[in-house]
Amino acid sequence: MDITAQPTQVRLFEELSLNAWPAHQTLCYDGWIMRFAEGYTRRSNSVNPIYPSALALQGKVEQCEQTYQARNLNPTFKLTEAAPDGLDALLAERGYAYDAPTSVQTADLADLPAPMLTTITLDEQLTEAWQREYCRLNKVDPRFVPAMTKLLNNIVPERCYLTLRDGTATVAAGMAVVEHGYVGVYDIIVAPEHRQRGFGVQLLLNLLRWGKAHGAKTGYLQVMLNNTPALRLYHKLGYREIYRYWYRVKAQPSH
């Protein structure tokens, strides 16, 4: 795919994403950022090569592999078209699988319509109630709940956690993070039995309204390319792709 975003723009949105969805621990290594979060989510347990570097690629990859394997994590790299020349090919040669191609999209919030459904609970700090509802809707493995809690409590920029109700039933949940005039939406989930009824749009409009009230002029998000319903939803709200990222995941030896 031809990239439409310049490397500086890619770096901006990669930084926004790193800050909005932090890890438990990070290591900076010659322009690459290694992130660790006890295995909870790919993006917080992967190498992010977003800055210029000087060392030879092969030696760097080997060092990253050792670092992740020492923590019982599968070596994973998050790549964009702005990644160092030859890195994707090198990882492929080393047996890394191509995984989870994702579209990064932005939307101008100037003409954002007001939400029609405002039966919401909104908190600017993580609450047990929001996390419980989100985990229920998204069927989060209970083993990962402590790691999730730690990760979300590590967010530094302004953020909000929102649930949407239809009557007394919680039908959707999500969160938003604001930084430098951009609002990113994360962890968007609508209850399966309530999909195709407009609740996803209403959830997003409430999150984006909060973002605008906190100084955001542009919305951004990441959506996997195989998530056709979400792609349609975001397009309806004016989101358009600016670049893509994907993962390279080291193949596990067969036993």
C-alpha cells in the first residue's frame, strides 16, 4: 500500500498511541521502544521501531528477542511503512508471521453531531464498575484483569471511561484519551445482542464530545482491516485512513 502519511505524521500518531495505551515497563534501545505488560495486548508487548537508529538490524533484532524471551513473552514487532528499510523482510526471513494488519484513521471533529442517546456513565478515572462492564462485554480472560488494571492506571494524558445504557442495560463501553488536540478512542465494544442498532455510533459521539470539550479538534483510532462492521461505522462518522501498521510475530517452535 502507498503510504499517505509522512514519516513525521506516522511518528506523531504512533507516539499518541504509545501514550494513550501504555505498557507496564519500557526500554529504549537505539531508537526502538520495547514495551512489556505481562502479555496483555499486542501493542503493549511489542517492539516499536519509530525513531532513527544507528546499529545493525540483525544484532538489534537478536537483542530484542533475548529481552522478550527472558520475560516469557513471544517476540513481536509493530511495524509501519516508516519502519527501517529491510526490517520487515529480515523478520520474515527469521520466521516471523505477518499478523493483524490495522488501519489508522483520523476525523475532523468540527462538524461532529451531538449524540442522540446520552444515558451514559462517564468517569475520568478508572473505576471498578467500568472495568467490570467492559470485561463482561468483551469477554476479557480473568487472568489478564490485573494486568489490564495496571496498564489503564498508567495512562498519563487526560482520559475518560464511558458506558452507554439502553434502559437499565449496559449496551456499550469504551474509553478516550486526549493529547495535543487529538482524541483517540480505545476499547470500543458493543454487546453482541445489541449490535446493528446504532449504539456504536452513540457511544463514539459521546466519547468524541468529551474529547472536543477537552480541546480535541481531530479524532483518531486504529481498526483491524478484517473488522468490516467497525470500518463501516467509523467511515460513517467521517474517519479516513492515513496509514497502516501490522505486527510481525515470532513463530513458536513446535513441540
